[in-house]
Amino acid sequence: MPARGTASKSHGGSEWKLRGYRRSTSALHGALELQQSSSWNDDDVEQSKPKRRSRTEVIDGRKITFALMREVNQLPETSRKKRLESDWRNINVQKSSVHRRWEHELQQYLMLQSIPVLTVYYLVVFLFMNIFFASFWYMTEDKCCDDPSMTFAQIFDFAVQTSSTIGYGGYWPKGYFNNALVVLVTVLSICQATVYAGLLFFRFITPQCHVQFSEVITMSNVLGTPCFEIRIGNADGKANKLINVDASLCVTSVQNYIDPDDHSPRKVVQTEDLELAVSTQHKLNGVWTIRHFIDEKSPLHGLRFDEFPGKDIYSIQLNVKAIQKVTKGEVYSQTAYQVHDIMVGHRFEDMAIWDEETRKGYFDYAKLSSIQPSFVWYPVEGSGISESVRSSTINNSKSNSVNGSMRSDSMQSSTIIEHGVPDDEGISSTNLKFENGDVIEENPENNASATMRA
């Protein structure tokens, strides 16, 4: 976890300096630092609400003011499934033959069906084929066995015995034409049984998984740092054990900009990886909370999701890959989110239930997406963004969108220059007035000018 700096006033004068704590990527050390530094304890904030806090950082040459907020937004009215519905198709492409396309579509369709559905399809095709040949034989003069007195039920019985290769011997075809039809029925029956057996074998050997995802992404302070959280769960539990689980998270944005060479408008669709705090689990029998810390290394650091360029995020994709313990085959599961699904100032409710008497634990999947308010460091609305940028997404002459990235690679580092955390003498560099969990007014009376030294 990245180090956090705390501004402190020197005893020899009014000069401010940056004090850094021990840097560590371990959550254990991060929790230890957080406990030792009461200034960054979120519990103190909740217990002492009048102590409103803020801080200012320089990110990409812009001064961004962060404030502790919660319940910044609410759940969207439209469901995520409805908003993600789309139908993109290819046009004007060099298509394959109609036969190949139909064969491919039929193959994909059958391979996605369950075993009971495949069995029903097999029985329907088998029954239809025998009815067809029995009807054809019934309309001929000598029927199938040179016996005009045969009923349709007897002829159907003969067709079933032939197609199933049973052949009791009660009926036998007579004539070249009827024998040729018997050969045709037998070949079609063998082909049908082969396809059905192959599909059954494929369904049995193909590993399956039932991974459920939370409907929202929460953003709250985890160990004092803003953090994305997404829940995933193996709904089958121990009945379908998954091992060596890997997760990856990426964000895709659509950036409009003016080309600096020919001054023409351009649009770039760019995908960036979001580094996860932990991207691998040895096994997944219950629920796993995936986290991405929005620190100086994150492409989302210092961005609001209702302002440029955060609002230009098209989707956030999560991919999960695991190995099914029984078949040793890989399984995959994916989902996608939009900025509307990011619940800023919320965290997930605890969904684990532990019974001390029976020593059994349960995961309540009804709470997989349940959230509750929680504090988060979030940029103040309009902080660090000029009016021209807010009014247009393409009139930023200093944008680095030539390579399509949301943020400049050469300015990834950020410097904390101000903190709204009162020092020992009670002086705060920034004092913000809050209402309903949001910043609505700045009070300059208690502001102290801060000069930082690197």
C-alpha cells in the first residue's frame, strides 16, 4: 500500500513540510501504520464528525482537493443488465459460405445446451425420422415387407427396430428399393447417435462453474486509501471446487481530443489495466472481494466519475479464470460495469455468518451486492479542472490523449501539499463545510498558507 504523507508544522516557524511514514505494500503493515497515526483513522472521523478533513494534491500539474465524503451517489434506477445490453455486428466483411455459417451456428448452439435438452432433441429427431420413413412405407403398395395387410403401427415398429439396429427378426424388407431405404435409415440413425454421444461426452468433460458477481463496485477507504471493491462468489461452493483462481481488471475509455499536428478531432478507445491488490487465490469455495487501490499508480487517481475524463469511461471489465479441481480444466467468467455502477462513499455489508456452536460458516448471497455508507477520499467537484475542460471534452491543449491514455505517463507521481488534518496546535490548512456528506462551501478563515519543500 502506498505511503501517506502528513503535513506537520515545524516548531521553529510557519514553514510546512511533508512527513512520510514507512512505505509498505503489506496490508498488515498498512493497518499498523494506520493504527499508529490517529490522523488517518476513519473510525475517528465517524466518531468525531465535526472534524471535517481535506487535503490537496498536485496530479498531472493540477491541484486537486480531496475531501472525506460518503454516499456521494446512489444506485441507478436502471439495472446493470439492462444498461449493458448491446448488439454489435460485423458488416461488409468477407463471409464464409452459407453451409459453413449454418454448421458453425448449429455447433455453437448445441454445445451450449444442457444434457436434458440434448436428450429431448435426440428423442424428437429420432421419433420424427422413424415416423417419416414409416409414413413413406405405409403409402407404398406392398408396404415395406411385401405385406399389404401391415398396419401403420407395425410399419413404425419395423422402422424403430431398423434405426436402433435391434432387428428382432419379426419383419424383414423385401425388394431392392426397400432394402436401400433400410440402409439409409441405418446410416442416418448412426449419424444421429454419434452426434448425440459426442455432445454428451463434450458436456461431461467440459468443466463448468457458477460464479456470481456483485451488481455494483464500491469505492471507500480501505486502510486509509480509496479503493475499488468487487465481490465474486463460487455459488456452487464445495460441490464444485475451484483452485488457482486468477482475476484481472481493466478500464476502457473513449477519449476525444484535438490532434496537435493537424488540429483535427480524433477519438481513441483505450484499455488500461487496473492493478489488483491480490489477483490470485489458491481456492474459491466462498466469496472473494477483489480490490484495486486508487493510489498514485492507479489510472483513476484524482478523477471524479461525473467529470471529464472520468465520465468518458466506457466500461470496467472483470475477468476471472480458475481450474476446476475434478476435471483439472480451466473455466472462465466475465462481467462488465459502467461508471453508474460505482458506488462512491459506500462499502459492502458483511455477508459471512458464523455459528460458534456448530462451527459452521455461511455466505448469504442475498447480501452479495448489499452496501452501506462509508467515508472515502474523493476529489471535490470541479477541483483542478478548468471551465474549458468542463464545457468540452476536446479543447484541452495540454492533453496527452495522443496515445489514448486517460492520464500522462510522465506525470503519474502526485505530491501531497496540503492536508485538512489539524496538527498538534489545531491549525488546519483547509477547512471545508459539509452538508449531506458533500462539500458545499470553503471557509477561508482558518486556512493557513502552506509552502511545501520536496
